[in-house]
Amino acid sequence: MRQIVLDTETTGLEPHLGHRVIEIGCVEVISRKLTGRHYHQYINPEREVDQGAIEVHGITNEFLQDKPRFAAIAAEFWEFVRGAELVIHNAAFDIGFLNHEFARLSRGPVTDECTVLDTLALARQKHPGQKNSLDALCKRYGIDNSHRDLHGALLDAEILADVYLLMTGGQTALELGSESQTSAQQASGPVSLGRISSDRRPLRVIQASAIELEAHQNKLNVIEKASGGNCVWLKQEA
């Protein structure tokens, strides 16, 4: 399966009010493995960017002045995503803007040739009643997004790819030092992981300190009391 994890940045919130796409970021995933291929483009929206939007993504009107218009990049973008499943957080927003851009060029919607998986809807099913923003999911799944001071389409697509794979079971069929690659991998040119050297030093094992072990035991005792004597970890240790 070929999936494209996608994110956009825009001039504002409503395409029907004339707001436009100003950045597209895409990351390719094939058979649940990141291939290393990506698509990234800034776009001149032919209008001013709302100040509120600039505060979110930091992309200014001056920066976009010399960037290509959507009409100039539409074919290249279409070729990159066509036939794939698009993995998008809050997909209705991004798909609405992309369909609006293609409609301006008298072309059909993206969904004519792509299916869509909304990771926000998926996260709400898996974690009902909890925060399911991209930042919240990063914290939940232990993904470091400390370098994400502002929103950016490619960075957010890369982060979302990690979140999606962890949320749905992780990468699969990862082969170390494989003699061959699939044609899709060869076309995308991912970095070879190579073979693990036989003379590699053993991994360092860090044991818990006495203070940490005591804190752990105290926490189990609290759980044991709160659960009425049903702390499963204490039963396992026994």
C-alpha cells in the first residue's frame, strides 16, 4: 500500500472566503515503511496572508512573493499523490483547501483518485474524551517534537507519519542488511541500514538506582491501597 502523509499551511481558515494554500508537505510511506521520498513546496497565494495565520506558521507575505503559483506546481503535486491513500490530521480542512485549488484550475477534486484517512478521527476512536491534537498525540506516543515552535507543512507531515505508524502498530517488515529491495524502495532511494558489525560494543544496560526502586515500590503500594488489594504488578512480583 502506498500512503502519502500530507499537511498544508494556508492564508486563513476558509477557502470559500478566498483563502489559499501557501505550503504543501508530503511524506511517502509504502507498506508501512517510510521510504525517504517527500514533496515540499511553498506557494504564492496571490493574496495577503492573515496575521492570525502568520502567528501560527510564521510564513510571511514577503517570503511568498517569489514563490510559484499553485497552477505552476499542480501537475507535479498531482503526480506525487495520485493513486495513494492520503493520511491527514483533520483531513476535511486540508482536502477542502486542495479541492478548492484544483477547482480554480477547472480540475476535479483530489478524492477522484485518492482515498483519505483522517488521523484525527482515528485518534478520537482510540482515545475518546482525550486531547487528540498532533502535539497531544506526540506526548502520548513519546515522539519528540520540541523542535516544532511553529507549524510547518513538511515538519508536521513528518511528525504525523511517526504518530500514525505508532498509533496503528508501528513500522513492519523492517529488514536489516537485506540483499535486495523492492522496486518501490529502489525508486525512492531510502538510506540503507546495512549490517550490524560483529565487533560492535555491547549496549550499555542502566540499572535502576535504590532511590528509583524505592519510589517504584511506593507507587505500587499506593495503587495496591487504591485498588483494594488488586495491584497486578505486586501479584506478578510475588
